[in-house]
Amino acid sequence: MTEDELKTALVKLNKREKSYKKGDLILTAGSITDDIGVVVKGSVTIESNDMWGNRTVLNNVAAQGFFAETYAILKDEPLMVDAVANENCDILFLNIGGLLRGNSFSEAWQMKLTRNLLMITANKNIMLSNRSFHTSPKNARGRIQAYLNSVTLKVGSNEFDIPFDREQMADYLNLDRSALSRELSKMKSEGIINYKKNHFVIIQE
């Protein structure tokens, strides 16, 4: 968008910014929202928490990333996930629900916003498809390798940082944390990978 279009959009979309501390709930499963969240600073974890205390990490949204756009577009659709502050963060909320459900798209910024949201949704679909590939192997090593391989392909390098700590990585891959740590240690001792915290190197023969 041009600077003037952006200024108009922020006014029309009733922008508001809010700060959260690490661990704070930003959006809660079961709630309704018309707002898309934009991460201005920090990062947000999208996760599923059931009534029995089980947690599944679905995504990590870094600065300049978006979340809740699908629920904002679909009227009265309750969230099936929680958005949790992964660290201290600032979130910009934009009310896009009413805009996209209206019939008038007379302004250029509206068309650009709609196109951008389509691209965001397409990228999210790819992300969710990738996660299904990461969790489909039956054993821990297969899931770890599937995930690390996809990151390698995405960044174009065999050395990279991942956005998860060990607990989040275990939840993302649907693994017990101790099983994940044990398998990572085995892979490191076998010379398959090297790592320190969230920095990984894939060792190729």
C-alpha cells in the first residue's frame, strides 16, 4: 500500500495496539474475534490446549507475522486454538471481519488488503500441510528428520535456527520432551546433526 492508503486503512480498521508479557493469553479458544493480530514485537505461539491438559504447538508467529485472520473473516466462528505470548510482545489488532463481509470494495487499499490476506492464507495452508508431513512418521527420529529437512529446504542452508525451544518442539512434533531430547542426543552422537539450543547444523556425508 501507499503511505496514504496505509493511513486510511489503519483508521478504517480501527487499529489498536496492546502489550503482553510472556505466557499471557492473547486470544482464547472458544472466543469470537473480528480482529487479525499483527506481531509488532516479540513472537506468539499458536497452540491447542484440551481439557485434559494436553498441548499441541501448531505454529510460532514471529515479528511482522499475522494470526487469527481466518477466524476474523468467518463470522461467529469460535477459535479452536489459543494465541499465547511466547515472549514479551506488542500486538497490533485490525478489525477486518466487517470489512471483508461487506459488499463494497471501492477503495484501492481494500483490494490490496484482500489480495494480501489471500496470500497469507495460502502460506498458512502450506505451513499446516508441512506440519502433517512432520508428524506423520511413526517414530521420533522420523519426525525430527522430516522437520529439520523442511527447514533446510526453506532456508536453503544446512545451518539454521528454529523458532522453538525443546518443549515447544516436542509439542509441535507430538513427542514427549524426554523422547525428543534422547533422540536428538543419539543423532548428535552418530554425527547426523549438531546443535546448541535452537541452532542446528545438518551434517552431510
